[in-house]
Amino acid sequence: MEIYGLYTVHKNEKNADGFSYPVHSHSSHEILIVTKGNCGIVIGDTEYELGKNDAALMFGNEEHGLLIHEAPFEFFAVQFIPRVCEEVALDPMLSALSAFCGGKSGSALTLNDSVFPAVAACMRRMCDERSDTNTEMYFTYIKSVLYELLHNSTPKTGVAVRRKSATAANTELMNAVTDYIGANLNSIKDLSFIENEFHYSNSHVNRLFRSALGISVWRYITVKRLDMAYNLIADGTDAKRAAEYSGYNDYSVFYKSFVKHFGTSPSMVKKGKRSGTA
């Protein structure tokens, strides 16, 4: 469904520590609603507090970021690009919402108590559907949610914030990605976590890593895994078990990577006869 930019997220966090979406942007529009807890969200140059019954609307290419303040915290988010047939055309509604938000390319709103359950149900349905073909269903629900935001919500008052420079935002993103890798080193299967967790493309984050570290994200993960395995083996762990702990399912792949990177075999490391590192 890439042609429509459709992407859904449902997060239910029990712990607020260390969880955030660094400041980022994407070409798709985004609707986010909070059903539990509260958070701070920056949209452009304004910061808002969001709690239950609150929603955030971000138009395409607007920078935004989120930080949980209180858990348990739950939100639903849907990203979309309104390239659809006329019967579910969203452009007029989005234009009206832009005016409703004071001409800004994004805002936070509080939904009326009477409509919030229905809006939450629509968002939940979209996030739980996991359909790659039923685009009509998604846009029908999106239109319903936008209608309620336009007719049954009140804009929230935010606080002006100083927009982060691109360099600061990139540094924050890199730190967040490396922290995630460190916490999930042995379970990462591919780079899909970049889009799923941080809402950035693999190519963008790879460019940051190559610019700052001279290596790709996957090479960074590989080096961290090999370092973990090396330390485990040096401490007496069996090489095959160290490979498994470090995220390798195929020992032959691990062995070749290990020798190429360190210039010695796992057995030599275990014997304390390392010949050098690559």
C-alpha cells in the first residue's frame, strides 16, 4: 500500500523510561490519538501535552516528535497520503482542518467525550486490520476520524519551543537508534525496526551512520554482535553458545565473520592467543 502511504502503529507501553519518537518528518499525513497516560508532542515549533481523549494531526513534511510522560501509555497512529478516488477524497477536509488549526501544518486537539469512543474504535480497527489490499476500508475510517476532529474537537493550546537544528535532530535520532540496537542486539533480524520504531527510511538512517561512523547500520550491528561474542568467548563461554547469544543462528556465518573481523578464530581467543584485530 505504499502508493497511499498507509502505515499504522499501535503502542501500549507499561514503562515511560527511555521511550520516545525523536523529532522526524515524513511525506505522509498522520493522525495520532492517546487512550491511556500522557505525553508531550512537538509539532513544528509548538509543544503540546496530550492525554486521554486527545489527538494530534500532522500534515505531510511537518517535523514532530513524542515523549511519554506517564505510563501505562497507549496510542494509535495512522499515516496516509490522500491519493484516492473521489468518493473518499480527503483534500477538502484536510484544507478545512488546516484552517481549523489556525493555518498550521499540524496541531493537537481534544475530542468531545461523546465521540471519542467511536474515534478510538476506528483507529483501533485500522491498526489491527493488517490488510494490504482493503484501502477503501482504511480511507473510510480516516475520513470518519477527520470529520470528528473537524466538527467535534477543540484545539489545544501549546507552548512555543525552539526548533532543533537538523544536526541536533540527526544526533538525537542516531543516539536513539544506537540505544535501540544495544537493547535488542541479539534479536534484530533486519532493518525493518528503523521504520517501525522511528518512522524513518532505512536509507536516511544509513546515510547518518555512514556520515558519522563510516559504516552502514547493519555493519554497526554486526560489529557490536561480534564484539559481544568475543567478550563472551574470552570469558569462557562456548563459541557456539556465544554466537547464539549474539544473534547468530548459523555458526558457519558467525565463524567466517569472526575470523575476518578479528583476524583469529574463536578457539584461539578462548585460549588467550589472539593474533590481532581487523
